[in-house]
Amino acid sequence: MAIVGKLNKLTIRYMDRVIVEEAKAVIHEQSRIAVIGANGSGKTSVLEAIARGAQGVHWLGSDPEIVYMGQEVRDVEKANLDAETRAMERKWRVPAERHKLSGGETMKLRLANALAQSGDIYLLDEPTNHLDAESLETLADSIKEMEGTVIFVSHDRHFIDRVATHVWEIEDAVLIEYEGNYSASRVERAHQRHTQKRKYDKQQAKIAQVENQIVQLQSWSDKAHAESTKKDGAKEYFRMKAKKKDIQIRSKRQRLQAELDQEQVSEPKEELQISFDINDAAKKGRRVIALKNVSKSYGDRLLFDRATFTIQHGERVGLLGANGSGKTTLLQMMLGSGGHDGEVWLSKGMKIGYLSQDVFDLPEEKTPSELFWAPSYEETGKIRNLMDHLGFEKVHWDQPILNMSMGERVKLKLMEFMLSECNVLLLDEPTNHLDLPSREELERALSFFGGTMLIATHDRYFMEKLSDKLLVFERGTLSKYEGGYSEWMDRESAAERLDLMQLERERQEVLGKLSFMTPVNKEYEGLDRRFNELTASIKMIGKNNH
């Protein structure tokens, strides 16, 4: 792909803070660039700098036509209503009543307006926010089909994997460019960290070697200086010898400093290990939760009927289903809520940690030092060490929870579970409110958990990484699937392929019959209707597999 632009020493400041420092990157024609990083790292600032053509943003040839969809929500009721926009709104199924739009519908309207515009460069700031699975697929397909270059900010790793051709990651004011999607960028990041660690270790060994030589020379110099004051006849000899050693010491120090100034390798950040104190590993394989013929309804609406399954100790179970299918309801049943038919059996040895969707059950007026008070200095040290491992800074120790982000609150809840030795975690949308680095931290922390987990999440990447079993909610049923998310999706694709073969076979049969008829035949109308139904079904399956 041809290069259309470059970032060359792009520096972005806010007040006295450097947000992005001397960023360098290449923008290719038709590329799909995902900009990732922690909240406040400068992702939006980079998009804004490109949009306004800031110093450090260079275009090859004439300046491109830029379409920028920022995070702020403008007056959606006054949005442009030209023919292309209306067509795009129909594609996105945007309701006509604009003053009643939900968060997801508002985002779809804004996307419809942005993508209907003609441009060379599209800048989309968090376009995946509030979108359901179907809308995410529509957005992914739309971006892949577009003519221009797309640079977008997102925390949805599955979406980035589907769409991105390049990734820009901003960390500690440095922009790092990767080729490929999110998963490819993680492989390359790990490789770069390994290479950096090897170079750092080699550098440290060289420093230690030179320092040892300097210590030896210093010892000889000190000895020569001492001798020069004692031996009258040899004073000048030892004085010259001491001076020579001093020159050698200065020379070695200067050479070492010159090497470090030319290419100093910093130590890569340590991937901290997290420990869950669970003392019941011997229970692996024993059942902890069992449902027998359990049914649940809300009024006339049936959520699931006669569900029967068992959860074993140590299983990591993802809850898969649409909004409103009963995932949160099931988790609340395991906390003892009633109002259902059938039997819910819970092991007496279970100690449950429950993470609700909104994390509002923490005492907001307290600080972590008060919430996790410990009687001894040693125990306090362990707690503060755990906070460090979860990505907290020292300032958080005495900061009221009220002033913390939702991501930080999620990690505090996780600390509660660790310190109270919970052996069953019920996680209801644990990645809500988390930026991408915080999702990775949470994912890594939970990967060390040796107990039982039930996870309700729309983050498909998170689900795939952490679950090895599924509870599937579909069409009023709830059943356990003895496989992970990838296996389930493969099975769904296989089932659709089988359906497609059967539909194609029937369509050919119908077409064969129609070819021997004319519209005056009695059966023609029914067969023609069936042919159109089969064609629509085949197109739908093809769209789902696209």
C-alpha cells in the first residue's frame, strides 16, 4: 500500500505535561489503524492532531479530505439528512424518533452520519462504545469495505483483531507502531520486550565489568599514592604511576558514559505475578454448583426452562447469551435469590466473590488503607505489594474510593476477593468501564486464579482467554457446553454450513420444478414464494459468515 502521510516527531503537550513525545509513524493508503493505550494516554489527542494538521503531521501530495467523529455528542436531532445519510441510517437501523435514542442508537446515528461522508481519512474516536454484537459486525464490515484510510480508537480487542491492519500503542508518552492486528501486536510486543531485556542484561554485564576494572585500578592508584608519600627515593616514580592509574580510571569512565549516551537500554517493565491464596486445590473435580430442572420467568416472559447442569471446582465458565437472556439473574440465583422453580444446590465449602456490573457496593468515603486495614506492619506491606501488582500507584493508598475510576474500583473488588480467599468468583460484565490496559491487567490477574469462575461478558476476547466451558442461553433454554468460546463458534459455523447445504439443495429442487412451469400453474405461486424465502435465508447465513 502506498504511503499517504507520516507522523514525524509529533509532540503533544497539555499544560506542563508531555502527552506524546516525538511520535513517528507511517499512514498507508487503505490502512485500518487502531490507536490503543490507557485512558488519558493521548489517543484522542493524536486523532485531534491529525484532524487539524498539527506540526509533525505530514501528508504526501495534496492534503486529504478528513472526516472526524469525536467522542462528544452533538445535537443528533439536527444531523444532516441528505440521501446518502438517510441510506446509511437505514443500514444502521436508526429509529426515526431521534429525541428518544439510547446510547447505542445515538452511536449508530453518529456513525451513519460520519460514514456517509466522502473522505480520504476517517478518524473515529471510540466508535465501538455502546454497540451490541450485531452493530459491531455491521461496523466491522463497513470499515473493511470503505475506500479511504481509517484511524480509530477502541478498547474492543476482538473488533481490532477483525479490522486493524496496523496498531499504534501509546505508553508513557511514546507511540509504538505495530504491523498487523491486536493479536499480532501482542506477539511483536512480547518479542521486543524479550530483545530489550537481553540487550539490557548485556549492557548491565558490561557496566559491571567496567566498574570492576575501575575498582581494581582505583585500588592500584590508592596504593601508588600511598607509596609516593613513604619512599623518598621513589616518590616521583609512584606519583607518576598513581597519575597514570587516575588517567586510566577517567578514560574508562568516559568511554562507558559515551557508550551509554549513544545507546542506553532501559530495563523493560516487569510483568508482575499475582497470587491468589486458595487452599482447596485438592477439591479439583468436585461439584460446587448444581441446577436441577430450574425454570425462571419474569411475568409472562420465560428466561429459561428446566435447566439442569453441574459446575465442577476449578472450571472457568463463560455465560453466553443476548441482553436480557438471564445471565445476571442466574448469577443472583447462586447468591441465594429465589423466585424460581427447581433446585439450586450450592456447596457449603464455597466462598463467593461477586463483582456486580456497576461496582457501587464499595464504601466510597473510605481509602484503601482504611478498607484493607491490617493489624501488623508485615500484613500491611503484603497488601500494598498486592496493590502494586494490580497496577495501583502509591498515591492511591490514601485516596478516597469516591475519587477513583471504575477500573480502579474493579481492581479493588478483586483485591477483596484475593484477601478473603474466595474460591468462587461470579463476574458480571467485569470489563465494563475498563480501558484496554486495565482489561489486560484484569485478564492476567484472573489467569492466576485457581478456583471456579462464572463470567458474564460481551468482551469476546476476554471470554475466549478465560473460559474453558460455556453456559449458553438461547431461545428459552439454558445448557452447558463442554468447550470454550472458539469451539462454540466453530460449531455454530459448522451448523450454519450444514444448514446452507440443505437450503441450497432445496432451492435447486424448487428451481428445477419452477423451470418446467409457467405462472399460470397452480403450484407456481407457492414454489416461487418458497424460492424467495430460501434465497433470503441463504443470503442471511452468508452475511453472518462474512
